[in-house]
Amino acid sequence: MRIILMMIGLVGLAACSSPSSDQTAGSEARALVEQVYAGFAAGDMDAVTGAMATDIVWNEAEGNPYADNNPYVGPETVLTGLFARLGGEWDGFAAMPQEYVTQGGRVIVFGRYSGTYKATGKSMDAPFAHAWTVEDGKIVAFQQYTDTAEHAAVMSD
């Protein structure tokens, strides 16, 4: 009987506290991820890396030419190993979010990449899905999903 009462209490506690704390965490996580996209669009890399945990694990999609250094661990590695390459190799590279889906500290973003690869002069318009994980107000993980064939085609002669 005691076990049944304890389980009823736990279920009741979860039902009462979980949705609102999940919504709060989701709202905060989404706001942080939105700040990252805004910072990236503005070229404010301090804002972008400032949102990351010191031990963030960042993964580009398998097959993406920039997956060669996966996983990128830590904000400085993401900045110098990935973002600096994007900035140096592309004109007008942009990641434009179109839809956000949140659940707790998980934020999934659907959007499109655009830009012109300098070495080939070819332009890209490719869909993406980004999976962000936020804990304690910082981004701890990122996983990219995209049309890697489109990336490779634009980047090759």
C-alpha cells in the first residue's frame, strides 16, 4: 500500500510540475538558440560563442565537407575550426531558421542555408535541421542535418 501511495504521489507530482517546468525550459532554450542565429546573422561571434558551454560538442552532418574535424569541442574550436572557414570560403553564407520545435532543453530548428562558395562561384540553397541541446542556460550540444550532396556539389568544380 505504501508503494502504491508513493507512486501515486510521484505521478501527481510529475503531472503538476513537469509541463510548466518543461515549457519554461523550452522557452529559455529557444530564446538562447534564437540569439545564436541573430548573432551569427549580425557577425557577432562573441554572442554566438558566449551562448555555448565551455565543453560544447558540435557535429556537422556526416558527409558534410566540414565534418572533417567532428566533433568540434569547445567554443574556440567551433569558432576557429568551423566558423572561420565558413567566413573565409563563402560570400553571404547564411543559416536562416524557419521553424522551431522545442521540448525542454531540446530545440530543433528547420531552415535553409544560402551563400556563394568563393572558389567555384556556385550558390547554394539547401535545407537544414539543427538539433540543439541546452542545459543550465548554455548550449551543450549541436547536431546538423542537411543536404550534404548539395554542399559538396557547390564546393567542387
